[in-house]
Amino acid sequence: MPRPSSLVAPTAGPAAMPTAVPLRRPPAPVRDRRPALAALAALLVVGGGLGSALVVHRSGDRVDVLVARHTIEAGQRITAEDFGVERVATDGAGVVPAAARENFVGTHATGRIPAGTLVNRTMFLAGGVVPGDAVVVGTVLGPTQRPAEQLQTGDVVRVYLVVKGDAASAVAGSPGQVLLEAARVVSASAATGAENASVSLLVPAAGSGDVVSAAAAGQIALAELAESTVPAIDFVRG
């Protein structure tokens, strides 16, 4: 009888290892890369609000003030028509309220005031423009006796003695002699080309005889000086 074969239970091999599956991390939140822009936008909003508030506040401070309606020359006597009125935002420093217009009518300008200027009290003087120790001398000048540029009220000039042709000098002195170092122009007529111009000068009363004689003889020539020049005799300043 054949021997039964030994039944050998199959040996189980090592357990198969499962394939590793890579772990997936949850997606990171997207980082905001524009914090500076956001902050700037916030500042602009706040700044705009403050600016609007300031405009509203300043608009509430607007007042009517006097301005030069047109250019006013130095020494010019002021009339009501020389002033215009503008409504501006101001703290009130230095300007003249429109209601005070009449207080300045009849005064004189201490210097040239360009058209549109907000005027202030230091631009005007009270009383007569000619001081007691001065006289106004008028003369007629040809094109070779004056600057090519039109002289204006308030300009400062030097007065020279000139002799035309064979004429005798109206005063003792030689041609080119300085009769007056500096004199203020009180008024000047418009003249172009070969036209004669009438010019009035503020001259010291003492020793004015030579200037008057030379002016009457047409033997005066004028040279314009720097605007900052202050003559010995000038407009009244108060």
C-alpha cells in the first residue's frame, strides 16, 4: 500500500508591501503681495477727505478785498476807479477790506502797483505828493535827450546839462555836467520815435534855478537809474 505522500502546507511568503502614495499638502493660501498699495489707497482716501474739509473751511473765510483794477504808477493820486474787488480766502493779514475803499481815495501810490495786485496799506501815502522843500520842474525832451524806453511816473533819472549846436549854455557849466544826481519822475507823456516827450521832475527847491533854466532852454538830458535808487528829495511817505 503506497505511503501517502506527506502533505506539506505551502509556506506563505513575506506579505507584499503596499506601494507608498506621496502625501499631498493642502494648498497654502495665496499671499497678498500688495499691502503697500492698500495702505496708500487708505491714505489717499483720508487725505482727500481732509483736503475737502480744508477747502470747505477756507471757502467759509473768503472776504471781499481791494485789488488794483489797472497798473497804478508811483506818485499817482488814487481815485475810487483805481480799485477793483476780489473775493479771496485770506487770514486778513496785509489786505484791505473792500469796505475801506474810501479811506484810500486821495492818497498817493508809494510805488508801482501792477494790475490785479492785492493792495495793502503800505502801498499808499497820505497828504501831498510834493514835500515842502521841493518843486516840480517840467521839461520837453527830444528823442536824443531821454532813454529810448518810455519813462514812467516813479522812475528815477540823472539830469545832465547838454548844449545844442552853437547855442550858449543856459547855465554855467560844460556839456555833460550833472545837474542833479537823482530825481524822481512825477509824470511823463507817452512819446515814440522822433516825438518830443514832456517830463516833470521832483527837484530840491534849494538850487533848483540851474535845472529850471536848463529845462527852459531845452538843454537837459535824462538817464534812467536803477529802480532801487532813492533820490535826496522824494515823495512824501506819510
